[in-house]
Amino acid sequence: MSDTSSTTTHRPVASPVRTMATACVAGAVVAAAGAVLTSAIHTSVSPTVISYPYSPGVFRITETLVIVTHVLTALGPLALIRSGLLGPGRLARAGSALAVLGMALIVPAELGFALFPSAGNQSTTGVVLGAAMGLSVTIAGLGFVLAGVAALRARRWPGYGRWTPLLAGAYVFVVMLPVMAAAPSLLFWGIAGWYTCFALLGIALRSAARAS
């Protein structure tokens, strides 16, 4: 008698998935390393301005790099959709759509920070940009939670990889949002942790594509 609860291995479309997953890993690793380095900087710049800990001029450069690495990382959820590892159904479609939407919305929020580096965090500009970033991260987090549940239900993804979308989503609500609200001094460490989740997602997708 067959065991219907066992995982069914799904063969994702190898080449595009592996390419996008590799870009996701590269972007996530660079972004995580950048966040850790930024947290270690000693500066005279006030922590009440958007550019902290950088001067406005340097911040515009670093923020451009942040946007590039984020775009690379955002290829992760696109690879996840292309892989078919989430299975069919509304939950998979809704989760993947929200994950991509949230990751996409982070880009204009980051652009806003780059345009107004000298604004105070509590100014109208700072509050609006902070709210936009918080909303974008929340949408992405919800999407990854739903996608993660879909991946577990689909049973197409053997090994630890099937847990990585859920990890990326749960991290938002367990770590990122609480840190953003209550412990901004730890924000860069929170960001590094989130991008580490994406690195794991990308590695898992690469492995799944290589096995196909």
C-alpha cells in the first residue's frame, strides 16, 4: 500500500531557476554583509537622520548598491514561482504574488531614502518613507508565509528547502517588524538576518534545480 503522505519530488525548470537562484544568493550575501559592516561603523552622523551612519553623499552611493542587491535578491521569489515547487492552487498563487509585490515595493521606498538622505526620521518625509518600507516588508512577509505553507502542502520539495520560504516570511513578523518598531539600533542586524534567509532560499532552489 503506497504512502500518500510522502514527499513527491518535483523537477523544476533547471536553467532559469538556477540562474535566478544564483542571483538571489549573490544579492543576499552582499546585502547581509553590507548590513553587518554598516552596523559596525562609528560615526558622528546623528542617528535621527535617514542617512545614518553615513553622510548624505556616501549614503546615496550605498543606497544605490542596496537597491541593486535587493533587485538581485528579489529574483528568489521569481525563481520559486518558476520552479513549480509551491504546487498549484490559490494559496500558492496568492503567496507568490504577494511576495513578489512586497519585494518590488521595497525598491521605490529605498529610492525615496536615497533622494532624501538628510531628512529626519521623525520628519514627514521620514515617517512616510518608513511607513512605506514597513508596509512593503509586511506584504512580502505575508506572501512568503503563504508561499511557505503552500510549499509544505505541495510536498514537491525534498529536504530542508521546503522550509525556506516560510522562514523568510516568519522572520519578518518575529524579528524584522519588532526590531523596526522597538529596537532600531539593531535594525542592520535584523536586515542581515533577513537576507540570510534569502541566501538559504536561493541555495535551496539551486539544489532543487541541479537535481532536475
